[in-house]
Amino acid sequence: MARTTSDSRAPSRARSGVPPHDGQNRSHAPPTSQPHDALMKWVFKQARHAEGLLRALLDPRAAALTDWSSLRVEDGSHVDPELTHRHSDLVLSARMFEQRVYFYTLVEHQRTEEPRMPLRMGHYMLRLWDKLARETDSRSRAASDKGRESSGARGCLPPILPVVLYNGVGPWTAPSAFEDLVSVPTEAVQDFSPHVPRFRLRMVDLSGGRMEGLVESMLTALARAAFWCMSVAFQDERMEREIARIKATLDEVAATSEASVALAALMRYLGATHPAMPASTLRKIVMEALGPEAQEVMVDIFEDIRDRGQREGRQRGLQEGQHEGRVKALTELLVRRYGSLPRGAKARLRDADEATLSRWTLRVLDATRLEDVFEEPAAEKPRRTARAAPRREPATPKAASPSRAPR
């Protein structure tokens, strides 16, 4: 579709139905175990930001035909479990042209291109279509059981727009159309071309800080900031050099009612994707790039992060201290009853969890040997029922041979 700039503004909070976020709503910020996936889904599972993303992707004519009140985030992921380190996905849908259409967004985590990305996306699209077909069939059967006619064309599938968010070290150069992956001999093009699947990926290239494939003005400020953070992930020098470019965007985020939780989410993402950078350096870089209002919000965020880290550290220290105390007490009890402990027993005590230590402590009361304390009772094997010997029928006496018959 042709990319043109629109005068439409990013969707308003009132129209999106997204509840406001206050500074205390910290629990909604994304975790950092998989930072790209967490940030992407946390931002765009909120309807206001999801609407902005789709408006940035769609041609203005298609956007005008979309019923934005019907926008929803679909449940589930279609990414192969072994590839979650490389891909994450988000499925949005809305009513358009009197039917529901789907937007399958795949986030490419790696810094290198996947040469067969259209094939990978084709797998995921087929899984989504299969899921939608089963749901449609289930609704049709339910309607038929109640004597009603199901809505929708029988056997038809909804359209899916495949979107790939790429964040590599350079621009995307690999094929983005499925037919470009299939090598057909020149002499056989006329015979085979009609039978080769044809679809093209909608590429959003974030490499080098660009946002190709999007109308950037349609995105909310938080979405723009999130995409920039993704574009500089694990590139400390670039992050420090280019952060001034998004000063106005960060100030815009700071002026919203979701400022605290949004900026905290961005800071956690930056911390997770720049692990070699000291926290004090990251704080200095970010604070110098912000305006006064954003700095005021960020001070509270850094204090909250520091306080949370101190609380977690104290809690971790308390738990470790309690565990060491239990190990020491049980060790003294075992030495008093059984004498000096072998090295292996000491190692087992040191590595045991709380439940195991409790179990061993109770066994000291009855165990006559040290080995009995550590020995786990074997699980009872199910008794095998003896089979009755097969019943043998009495042999049928053979008839006398005519040649041997008595005279």
C-alpha cells in the first residue's frame, strides 16, 4: 500500500477505553527475562497504543474503514517454543469491510536477518488460520444444534496482514515475498507460478534508528520511545549518542497520566538490554537527555528502583541467613549423634532446600545410622497380580484307526 502522511492524530485515551495509569501502577510494567517480547506486548496490548500502531501501518483509506471500537488483542502465541529466543508475536484484530481482519505482528529479536522469514511467517499464519477455522466450525455446530443459521460465509477464512518488526545491524535485504524463496525453472514458470503461494511481508525496519514501513506520526509517544529503545538494544555507544534524538518524545511520555509506569518500563528495558553499562552511567545518560518535567518523574523512578533493589537484597539476605542457620543446626545435631560427617554429607546439607532439611531433621529422631537420614525411601512398586495358569481342556481321545480296529 502507498505510504502517505495523515493529519489524523494518535487515538485518544477516552476513545480507546484504556484505564489511566497512575504512578502506583507499577505491577503492570513488563518483566525483563525476555525484554523485547515483554516491552512489545506490554505496550501494544493496551488498546490506545495498538490502535496507533495499526494506523501507522495501514493506508489512510483502510484506516478510515476500520471500526476501531472493535479492536482487540487475540490470545495465544504461534511461535515455535524453541524459537522464542528469536521471535515473539502479537495478534490484533478489528472489523473492517464488514468482517474481522487480523494483524499478525512478528518481532525479530536477533541482530541478523532470517533468510527464509516468509516461510517462517507462513507457518505462523497457517497456525492462526487453523485456529480461527476450528473456532468458526465450533460456533457453526453450536448454532446448528440450536436450530440457528451461523453467520459468515461457510468455509471462508479472514485476511491476515503479516507484519515483521526487524531490528538488525543493517537494513533488511533478505526476501520479504514468499514467491521469491521458490526457484522455478524459466522454462516452467507458466506451469508452476499459478501454484506457488504468493504473499508479501509488511516489513517495519527499525535498524539504525529508522522506522521504515510506518507513518511515525500515527504512533503514540510511548510507542515511538519503545521502538527507539529496541533499535539501540545492546548497542551502548549508539544509545548514548542518539538518545538526544528522542528527548521530545520522552518529555511527551512524561506529560501523560501513565508517565511513571511507562518511563519505568522503558528504563527496565534499557537496563536489561545494556547489561555492561553501570547503572549510574545509564542514569546519567538518561537524565541529561530529559527535560525538567521528565527529570522530575525519572528521579522518583530511580529512587523506586533503588529502594526495590535494596528490599529485594535484604529479603534475599534474610532468606540466605535463615537457610545457613538451618544447615548449621542440622549439621551440629548430626555430628553430636553420629560423629564427624564425611565431605559428601556436608555438600548435601549445603545444597539441600528447606523442605529437604526439614525432612532430614525429623529422621534424626529415629535413624540409627547417618545413611538412614539421607536415604530416600524407594517408591513402592505396584504389586503384580499373579496370573492364573491358563486352563487346559482335557485332551479328546483319538478315534481308533480303521486299520487297527479290533477284529
